[in-house]
Amino acid sequence: MKSTGAQAIVKSLQAEGVEVVFGYPGGVVLPLFDALYDADGIRTILTRHEQGATHAADAYARVSGRVGVVAVTSGPGAANTVTGIANAYMDSVPLVVITGQVATHVLGTDAFQETDITGITIPITKHNYLVDDAADIPEIMAEAFHIASTGRPGPVLIDVPVDMFRAEIAYRFPERISLPGYKPTVKGHVKQIKEAASLVSKARKPLLYIGGGVLASNAAKELKELAELMQLPVVTTLMGKGAFPEDHHLYTGMPGMHGGKFTNYAITETDLLFAIGVRFDDRVTGKLATFATKAKVVHVDIDPAEIGKNRGVDVPIVGDARSVIAGVIERLRKMNAQPRTDAWMRVIDDWRARFPFHYHASETSIMPEYVVERVRELTKDRPTIYCTEVGQNQMWACQYLRIREPRTWASSGGLGTMGFGLPAAIGAQLARPDHLVIDIAGDGSIQMNSQELATAVINKLPVKVVILNNGYLGMVRQWQELFYDRRYSSSTLPQDCPDFVKLAEAYGALGLRATTPAELDDALLRAFEHDGPAVVDVRVEREENVFPMVAPGGSIDEMLGGIPGGPVSEMLDGELLEEVWE
Amino acid sequence: MRHTLSVVVENKPGVLTRVASLFARRGFNIDSLAVGETEDPTLSRMTIVVSADERALEQVTKQLYKLINVLKVQDLDPREMIDRELVLFKVNAPADRRAEIIEIANVFRAKIVDVGRASLTVEATGTSEKLAAMENLLRAYGIKELARTGKIALARGSRDA
């Protein structure tokens, strides 16, 4: 069947089951937008900035489990997707980004709106393509979706010169693709799985260290089964939130810089760190030399390059988390292995009780932690997806929300991208129209992509933005307070500029403000009950810090702030410990 | 430690950039790099000489495998490989010293490939050690210009299955 290159792309999107394309048109990508204009089954969401489109597609992918798709023009359009692509790359999110490019005959001449986007994105894409023959488009599209969504997921970019969009080709969706250099290992090595099961059955103080890989492989069910079978405590990283219910008795918090003290103690004390779909990120490990030094390490990841990258490993297992966990469970059942973590769980429960997250409540001033707690309580009984911006707001969201289901949490982990939350909420709402979608925001971060309020209003996406407005770049200010002598260089933002209520109203969204604790619930409830997008400007205590905190480069069991407690060696209850060791 | 990596890649535009960019951003220095088509015109072989400890080498190998266009990465065992490099030396050669230079070239089984009024151009192939020895000797006459291909290498035939 004859089609233009642009029509071929749309047919490929339809064949891949794509329902939403996020994008922004411009000169050379017009043939593609023309083909999208009346494309059956595909909704094109016009954002107000290409970065917004990319973050929206990113969160759409995180929440739906499908590939997020972006279409933008060349030059500035393509360049504006770079932060979003880098964000998706760091967090292993499957995206296909289609960029228009200047015509083949002027490529390389610095033509109007020409930029070498394939060159720019080599380090931040899983793979990218520059189409030089329109006949290749069907294969390239199929390859791009395959690469983006399999193995360790990630963004793939396809740069399409305008003459390639226009060229006539014979369209045929390829039945199979040939990628001789790309064969992810899915099934873990049987011997290694046996070894891991044997270590789990023997460990007295085991700990499951769970990351985004478990969500990417849809392994939450298997994880819960494994944890319950052997009564293993579970810590989830920021990226792993939702992989294990946070109201479960085995849930042991988030580790790392702003994680739980009890969580970091557990990591420091564990004798078997069973790491699945994690990458031993520096924000988790702190000083590597003192990280989990008593532990043997089992590391499961589908990306071989992550295994042994930061931390030596005793049992490496390359494979898909779901298949490997199922294998370990099967083996443990065959061995008739019995849980032996009763005393260890009591140690952890004791720490959890002694070192909960903690803040000083106030009757006059709204504490930011209180806001997150109220959001948690007011949304407890309804399906909710939580997005965050980046900074203090994000860390408080990590500490005080309870994420209970997979794919109900979207936060920028590896890249720490301010401005992620609002477009992410838009993408999440499109993926799950029936869910309440909330963006926990800061007054700094929200301003990086607040233009997307227009996208939410126009497309009737009733996202709720809860701004913890402290009039600072809060996390920057916190570091300046702690490490730069309180010299608040370039970190102060006037709390009333912009007026977020008027800003919301200017876009046609509901704008609300809370300045005292007494006003908070009412404002939040009104926002959540409103049938359109809403912004709640919550004026919070200005100089509250996120505690506890591991100093940059410090050991994770030595935390600043929070409830006083020394290094783990001083925190062990003697009697309990004897039981663990007996 | 120095390693010679033999990397088979798809012969497509941009693959060299991907490989070079990976080495740069992961902080590995390339000592030399040579690329060319293999017996199969759809494939190229890159011979990359890199200084790295075992752990860094393992990491760079795994990262190379993550590139979609990379098919095979071999760390060649120095005792089990054939490696060669080609160097062109343009050497100062006044009439009265030409014979000496030609003599040196002969000893190293090198060839005189161009003769100028005041210079000779010598083409030499061999291992890095041999070429370094030759360069040392030619230095005495003054090397005006030098160009080298970078090392290429293959595993020895005895290593084949």
C-alpha cells in the first residue's frame, strides 16, 4: 500500500497500539502533524513546551506501562526535548521521540532550525536513528518500539528529514525485526538462582533492596509473594515506590540521603542484601566504603552493566526481575525453606518505632510535612496517582505518602528534573482518566513548567497541584543553611510572585490558597472535588528542613536531624541482637 | 594495564561516534583506534587500544555491548594475537646520509615510498615495539612528519574453534 513517510509513521503508531501522542508542531514536522490530524485512535496532545510534552509522555509511560510517544519539530523543538529525554534515560522509561529535521539536501549546512539532534542525544538515548531512506521507516519504527520497551527500557529518538515525511513508500508493517546486536537476557542463570535461594534460606538478617526494575518488569506480585514466603523486610528506592505496599508490615522504608533512619540502619546491619532492579545510586548508598559492609550481595538486573558497577557482588544474576523472582520462589518452595526472620523483624520494628519520620507540628503555621500527611489521609480511600516536582517537596512526598500500588507514583529520580511534576500529572491523567492525580509541588519547581496548566485546562485533565510554597528553592536553601553558612545565594523566591491563585485563574483552573492549618483540609478537599484542574497555594513554614539527612559523601547510618540516634552499632538492642545471632 | 579490544560493529553511519562518545563520557582514554570494513561489508572491525584496570575494562565492555550496533567485543590476549601498525616517516635525508637511512629501512623490512630533494619517506609495518625502535633510530636524522594508522589486530588462528 502506498503511503507517504508521515502516513507510514502514523500507521506504525496505530500498529503499535499508540493512543496518545504528545507534541508541538513546527515547520519541518508539519507533514507528520497533518497525518496525525485525522488519525483513527490517536489523540494528539498539544503541550505548551516540548519539555512538557516529553515529561508528559514519560509519566504516561510510567503509569500505563506502555511506550510514551513525542512528536516535535527540528532545531529548538528537538533541543527542548533534551531534558525530558535525559530524564527518561536516567529513570529507564520507554519513549519514542520523533523529531522533524531539515530536508536531506540541506542537512549539514546550518539550515534554518537545523540541529544535530541525533548527535546531541547519543549519550541520553538507548538508541537513535536519522532516517536517510523513507523506505526504512516501517522497520525503524518497529525497531524503536522494540528497543524502547524491552530489556532495560529507555528513550529512542527518530530524526526524520522533511523530505522523508513526504516521500512515497510501500508501507508494510514488518512482521519481524532483525537486531543482531540487541538480545537482552531475560531468564536468569539457573545455578545463580539456586545460589540466591540458598543464601535467602540461610540469612538471619536479609533485606530486599528494590528499585524501578521491579516496576518495569511488572513483578510486584512476585515480589510480595517472595517477601511473604520468607518474611523478608523490603526497602524500596524512590524509583521502586509502589513495587511493594507501603502499609505492609514488611515494608521497611526508603533508603538513602533522606530515607528512614530505620531503613538505613537495616541496610547497614543486613547480612544479605538482595538487590533487584536497582543501581546502587549514590543518593542511596552514601559513602560506598561503609555501605552494607556486613552483607553478601545478590544483584538482579536486566542490564549487565549495572552489576558490579558501583558495588562488588557475590551472586550476580542478569535477567528480568519477574522471571528471576519467580525462579527464586520456586526454588525456595522446593527446598521447603522456612522463614527465620522473626527476631530480625523485631529489631527492625523496634527501630521503626523509635525512629519514625518526625516534625514539630504547629497550630499557627502550616508545616510542609503536615500538608503531605493531609494529602495522604484525604486520598486514602480513592485511587490516586502521586506525581512530584523535585526538591524538598519530593522528599517529603517520599517520606509521608503511602504508595500502595505499582504505577501510581511518578517522580524524577536519577536526573532530579525540576519542572517534571505538572507535565507528569498531565501524562498520568491521560493514562488513568479514572484516578485522582496530584502533583506535590514546590514554588520553585512548578514555575519551570507552569505553562502546562493551559494543556490541563484545554484538554479537561483535572490534575491537582499542591504547592508547598515556602518562598525558597527549599532544598538549595537547606544545603546553604547546612553547608554554606546560611548564605542564601540566589535561592529566595518571593512567596507571592507569582500569585499562584491568579495564575491558576488566568488559565481557567481553580485557584485556592491556605495560609493556616485550619484552612488546609478545606482547600485540599475543594481542589480534589473540583471537576477540573486546580492549584492549591499552601503557604508553608519557610525554613523547614528535610530530615533526617545523610551528609553528601557520608555513611548512611550517620544521619543529621530527625530523632537522635547514633551509628547503627550503638542502636542495637542487645537482647534482640543475640536472638538474631543465636 | 593496556588492552587491545577487537570490536565488531554494524557498518553504519554514526557508529564510530557512538563508540568514541561512550569512551569519552565514561572516562576511558583511547590510546589508539583503527576502523575498517571486515570480510562482510555490512560489518566493521574497530581495534581499540585502551589503558584500564580489570574492573574498568569489564565496565567498558558491558557498556559497549549496550550499543545496539555493537555485535562482539573481544579483549585480545597479547600472547594470542597478531597485531600490526603502519607508520609513514618523512625523514630529513641530505644526499650524504641517504644510504644510512635506506640501510635502516632494510633492516626493519621497511620500504622507501617517496624520495624528495632533502627527504625520504619510509613506510614501515610491524608491532608497536618494532616501530618504536625504528622511530628511535630515525630520530637521529630528524623526522619531519609522521603518520600512523593505529593498531589493528586479530586473534591467532590457533584460537579458532
